[in-house]
Amino acid sequence: MYTSVHTHIVLVYSNRNRNETVFYNELIELAEKFKNRFIVEFLISSDFDLSKARLNKELLPELVKQYAVGNAADNLFYTCGPYSYMRMVVLALEEMGIAADSIRKENFNTELKPIIKAIPPDIASHKVVLRSQEKEYKFISQYPDTILQAARKNGINLPYSCETGRCGSCAVRCTNGKVWMSNNEVLTDADIANGNILTCVGYPIQGDIIILL
Ligand code: FES
């Protein structure tokens, strides 16, 4: 059991109405009891105040700004809910500059279909230059290894979670060259137009690539 007395917790809890909100009264009691350490923000979709009825990509950064302790990037974020809800949360947090390994998800969706791994249109080997603020790495990536797997084989540990193109934890930006993805259930067309790619399902095609962490 986690027993730190210094941890601050903010629960953003989305429900259809108060009557159906599991542990509604108990959570209010806990928030009363631990005033300085536990805050619960109920978002009720049947409420008249539409600004706080549903969590979305506008409201989430506002809540983070309001409740984050110190620098938002130093906080940990946990999300659980339907697939599209968690995807929105992860993307919104990543757009705020929160590192993928500071975002934890609880996946309970059992309806996901298995992914059939497709073959990229170019399976030749290509050089990958990977730049972070501190370092630059170079390695070769070639099918059947994804960029993530090729990096790992070269001792470079990139962030990831699902390894199936479904969570967005491995998203990075490709600034030069082309990356083909065998599956993508996270990035929007606008994300892709901005060069975002998923390394866990990504393969360099038609030449060498440069990606930024
Ligand atoms: S690790 Fe989940 S999308 Fe790549």
C-alpha cells in the first residue's frame, strides 16, 4: 500500500449524473478529510454548466494549470475510461509537453480487435538519426523491426506502452524522411501532417529519417 503523506491527488471524475456516480459521497468525505491533499473534481455530463460537463482538449489543460503542483511536467497523470476518452487525455497531455512516461493508463477495453501486422511498402534498411535535447543517436532500422525495436536493439530505450499503435506513448516527430505506420489509432491527420509518428508501428521508407524526441 502507498502511504506517502506528501502526495497530492486530484481526481477528475466524469459521470453522467450524481446518482450513478460510484462512491460519490465517500469521495466527498475523503476530500473533506484530506483537504490539502485530495481534491475531487466531478464532471457531470447532464449538468447545465456545459463548461464542466465533459472532459475535452480545452478543459483538461485548464484543470492541469489549476491543480498541478509546481511544474505540470513534474506531476504524474493516470487515466482510465473508454478508449476514446483515454486517447483524448493522452494526446492533450502530450500536447502540453507532459512526457509519455508520466502518463499511465488503465486499459480495460476487451473489445479491441487483434492487429494484423502489414508489411511496409519498402523493407530496405535505412538510417535513423534520433535527436533529443541532450544527445543524438544513429542506428539502422529495417523491417521486420519497427523503429522502436531497432532503437532498443541499439541500446536506446524510447518511451512506449502498448506497442500496437493504440496508446500514443511512443509518439515522436519526424522532421526529415518518411515513416510508414502499420497501425495508427491515436494520431489525427493534423498530427501526422505535423510529422508525428508512432515508433512502435513505424518503419522508415524511401530513405533515411531524422526524428526528434
Ligand atoms: S507504444 Fe502505444 S502507440 Fe506506440
